[in-house]
Amino acid sequence: MTSVALPEAFCAQMIDLLGSDEAQELFTALEQPSPVSIRLNRRKHTPQMLEAGQPIAWSPLGRYLTERPSFVGDPLWHSGAYYVQEASSMILSLIAPLMPQRSLNALDLCAAPGGKSTLLLDLLPEASLLVSNEVVRTRAHILQENLLKWGHPSTIVTHVMPEALGRLTSAFDLILVDAPCSGEGMFRKDHEARSEWSPEAVLHCASRQRSILNDIWPSLAPGGLMIYSTCTMNLEENEHMLHYITSTLGGEALSLLQLPEGIEPSPYSQEPCYRMMPHRVSGEGLFMAIIRKGEGGKVSDGLSNTKRRRPRGKASAKGGREGQALTTMSAIHSWLQRGADRHWGQSREGELFALEEAHWPMLERLEAEGIHPLTSGIPVAILKGRDLIPHPALAHSTELAPKAFEEVELTRLGAIRYLAGEAITLPLDLPVGWYIVCYEGNRLGFVKHLGRRSNNHYPAPWRIRQPQPLYQRLGAMPDILEP
Ligand code: SAM
């Protein structure tokens, strides 16, 4: 990383805010190496993974690592067993006791690459739904990949501007706005953020944040929670923005119920809100506020009166037109736990997906507003002519039926080769058909075994590019299957 000096105007701003002694502590911390941390997947981690690293006080599944390993070279990372996330962001874990303990419709509005969405999925009460949105197309695809690998069944991924989702009046019980910001909290990790920063950029970001908040506020149900966060440290984008929400939009800031040592409410606001500062905690700079929208008016669940739409075409679980369709559907029902109880649909791209019955009205409401999700629930299969191809995401789903596919364990080198898209040869005596390849029991994806050879069905955009250095590090081991 090329070193870039902290911008002078930023230093002056922080001296103004913190006083010169504390500001100096901050500047010193910003020149230290960033801590490395991961968060384990609640539904996928093993007891052994819990022993890795030092626990993070504010996030039960967060761990500090002593060094930065090659995550790309770790098949467990590709399997969605953990997410690489900087520790301060995990403060979101502390909102759990403030959430109503019933199934919630949640929205993560600015979600890519998916750190906070994956955390929310692990925090939300059972049977909740998360709509995870990203406005930048390339980033939306990365978000989609990360969420499919996380494997949670009740996720919808969208790619629209906030105002489109804002039209879903009172649809969400919880909205996370992890706003695009001037990124001062990332000055240690990302020196490019230092070069892009200016006082004008701060004002521009604040104005964009106000417009995002105005656009999305109508879709928060009365009594619902908004989490507003940034990874920056100035007042304009943080405490002042919280004040804008409470005074102009009409919300009440809530206090966290438990504060681990070292985390204190911000001293720069009359209303409760929280700052993670790099010289105070082992993590980057972050701001978070929790706001409850005033009651009055109708509470969420404006969804139940929307009309039910039948799934399209041959995928229809109920009322398929041909015998072929029914056979197809009963085959794929058996690939999921409770497959026959789920609502099945077909995406515009022809993917067959399954969503909880209770979440279907949200999908219909999105589509009624012209919002066509990139992912809805669990993508299960792709129908190609008369063939049913298991969807790559199915291998990662926590809802995959235990005996739906035979699993084949790979060595680490074999796993890396598979993840790089190379051909994998399965034992010749295995019957032809679909198999899931695993590493240390964690599922990576599908191969189609054809007898003398097998086809690698790991999706091209997910593949490890330039794996040669990894091969060299692992040695030229000839075996790729577990003995
Ligand atoms: N929540 C993410 C996570 O934890 O991985 C990080 C989100 S990042 C701080 C902010 C995101 O907002 C970026 O992905 C950016 O593309 C998106 N964004 C940019 N402009 C936006 C806008 N006008 N409305 C909504 N989101 C926007």
C-alpha cells in the first residue's frame, strides 16, 4: 500500500472535535496496522472454528486473528463458514436485544459487499426475511454471491435506488442504512480513502445521506427500527444526521441495552448514539445510531392483503400443467428440507427457487413496484430442456436436504483446484450423477460425474483467478481426493 499522509483539513477537524491530545492518539492509531478479524456463520461454523483467535467483546461469533492469512486460499471462506469483517462493524450485534421477538421484515438498503447483511441474518428472530439491496451493479453481484454462500433461506437481493424501495409504504420493521460516506474511519486500512477525502466531499456525502434517508423513511413501519451507520468520524455525517432523522423525519434515538467495556455513548450528541474510534477500540472508525419511528398509523404487515400470484410456468408447485412439470417439481422438492411446504417460483432467468410461504407477499409487492430481485429465497435448480441442473447456491444452502446428494471430500489442494474451475476426477467406480464436493465437511459446490470424467459446475464469476501461487504454496501434491 502506498502511504498517503492524513489530509490537513481532516487533522484540523479532528483536533477541533477531540482536542489536540486525543486527536494525536487517533493520528498515531491510524498509522498502526489494522487488526484482522472474522465473524463465524451461526448456521455453519464448527466447534473447532470457535477456538480460532481471540473473541471480540461485542460480537459472540467475532474473532481477532493474529495475522492475515490468505483468505482466498482457504476453502472454508469460500464455503461461507465465516466472513472477513473488520471488528467495529460487528457492533451491530448489540442491537439484538432491541429487536421485537417476532418474525420481522428487514431491509439492508446499502448492503454490498454484505458484511452487515450476513450479520443481520444471524441476528434476526426466526422466520424473519431480509431484503438486501445495493445500487451499484457490480457490487450487487458480489453481495449476491456472498449472501448465497452464507446460505440463509430467507434473503431477497435487489439492485435499485432507495426511492424505489421507499415506495413500499410501511413494509419494513427494521431498516439498516449503512450509508455511503466520506470513509474517515477507513483511513488506516485504505489510503485511497485519504486521497479522496476533502471537506467538500464530507458535505456532498451528508447531502446524499439526507436524500437516502428521506427516500427510504416512508417504507419503515410505525414503531419500526432504523439503524443508521457510517464508517466516518465527522459530526456532519453522524451526530448531525441523527439529529436530522429525529427532528425532521420524526424518530426517537434508542440506547443500547448492554455496552461492553470500552464502548461509550458519543459525547457529541444529546441523543444516544455510538462511536467506535480506532484509538479506543481494536477496530476501525464507525458510527451507529438506533432510531425508532414514532407509532401512530398502521403498523407493518401491510403485506397480507396483496393478491397471491401463482409461480410462473412449469415451475408451478401447485397446478403445474403437465405431468413432466409435476415430476420435475417432486424431484426438486426432495432436494430441500420441507421442500413440499415451501412456495416455489421461477425467476426471469429461468431459475427455480423456493421461498417461505410467509415471505411471498413481500416478493409480490416488490414485483408490483417493478423491482425484480437478483435472488429470491433459495435458488434450487435450473431447468435446461428436460434436465434439471442443481443451482450452485443449493450446495451452500443450510436448507439442503441431508441425503439429497452424495458428498465427496477433497484435500485442500483439490478444493482450491475445484474453486479455480479445474476439472475434478471422481473415483471411476462412483455411479454417474450429481455430487457435492466438500472440504473438511463444508460444502463447496457441484460436479457432474460422467464416469471417466466429471464436469466442474462451480460458477465462473465465483472462481479463484490466478491460483498458481496457491498451488505452489500447497506443494505439487498429486492427490485431490481425501484418501
Ligand atoms: N453495508 C455494507 C457492508 O457492511 O458490507 C457496506 C456498505 S458501504 C458503507 C455503502 C454502500 O452504499 C456501497 O455499497 C455503495 O455502493 C452504496 N451506495 C452508493 N450510493 C448510494 C445511494 N445513493 N443510495 C444507496 N446506496 C448507495
